[in-house]
Amino acid sequence: MNDDVRNIVLGLVAAGISASLGWIARTYLWKRKLRRKQAFFGLPDNSESLLVVNRDPATAEPAVHRFDVFALLELSALVKDCGAHVQVVTQDAAHQGFGERTEFCVGGPGSNRRMVAHMAAMLPGVRVNIDPEPGPDRGAFRIGADLYRMEPGIAEYVLLARLTAGERRETRPVFLFCGQRAITNQAATRYLARHHERLARKYGSGSFVLLLKVVNSQAYGPDVVELVADVTKPAQSPLPAPSEPAAPKTQKKSHRAD
């Protein structure tokens, strides 16, 4: 073997080793990222999850609003990415406890009985006005002492929560998407899909409740979302004794995440 052939062989071997090391490194980083995602969502390989579907309150027949359907599709994609399985059930058929498998619950208390139960058990500091009669407080959120009214199509709110019951490591979380309108539910699922890595770094496997504002949905749909506040503490604390009407929130510093 002359020098030229030897150099070619050595070059090919070096290239093969470099490619193999690069593939191993990329695979390791991808698996580490996947494991973190699985831990945040409580979805290890081949695990089961529950997706609770609400109903469209605007119709007499059992139906799901199209924006809620879009939200369910985005959540199903998240579950699939984790290598897990999903069971879809309607809000009036989910007769089981929580903590055994990850649950995604979509829709406010006016359209989802399961959401009513979760809020009563884990979010005692939150009240939602579900009065069907028109009025300035229709659909408003009361969180602690603060009131958040919606302006349909202009400024609408949604709660995004990750909640766990008990301290056992194997306890699976419940994710709540409680919006004032169906489009805000989709906005919350999209926000979670886009920012779950940042949320995992900040909260780990703990609980959190975030108040999001959907801006100008009549023009931008569910894409422009602002983080209004982390309301975990007031949402999980009993409501204060009534003294005087809560002042509606109109101006509040926000962080845009569009």
C-alpha cells in the first residue's frame, strides 16, 4: 500500500468515526430532550393518558366547537411525540379519579363537568361566571380578589394549569385549559406546545397556574398570547371573605409570547 492509498483509507476511517460520534451525540441529546418532555407531561413510553372533551354550550345537541377540536388535535400530537397513548372521553363520561394517568381537560366550567370538579378540588380561589345572560361579567374570571372581564374578540382570558395530587413521584399531572371562549382553549394548548421546555425548567414537576390573555382573536386567531401572571398562589388559596366588589382588571403588565 503506497502513501496515497493509505492517506485515503485513513481519511475515510476518520470521517466514519466523526460521523458516528456526531450521530451518537445527536441521539443522546434527542433522548435527553425526550425524557425531559416525558417527565413534564407525565408520559413515559407506552403510557396511557386521558383527554377530556367538553361540549359546545351554544348547541342543544352534543357537539364540540371547532376550536376545541383544534386544541384536541394539538394535544394528541404532544402525546404522540412522547410515545404515549391517548383515550378520548366526553366530559360527562369521565367517571374516574386523577393521578393514575396524565389528563388533559379542555373547556371552562360552563361546558365541562370534569373541569368543575377539578376546580372545586384543586383551585378553590377561582370562580368563573357561567351566567348565560348577557352582561359585562359574563364569562369573567375571579382569581383571589381580582376580576378579569373579557372583551370578545379583543381581550380574552384563559387559565393554563399543571396540577398534581399528593407527593408521590409516580403521580401523573392534570393539565387544565379553562378559557372564556373556545378559541382561548386552543390558544392555551398552543402556548403549552410552544413553551413546555421553558415551563419545565421553571416549574419542574410541580404545579402551576398561569393566566394568559388572547389578544385580538378576531384578527389573529389563537396565535397572539400574553402571559398576564402566575396566579398559582391565589388560585390554590380559598377565596377571601367578600367585602366589596372586586375591581375589574384592565391594565396589567404582560409578557408577550406570540
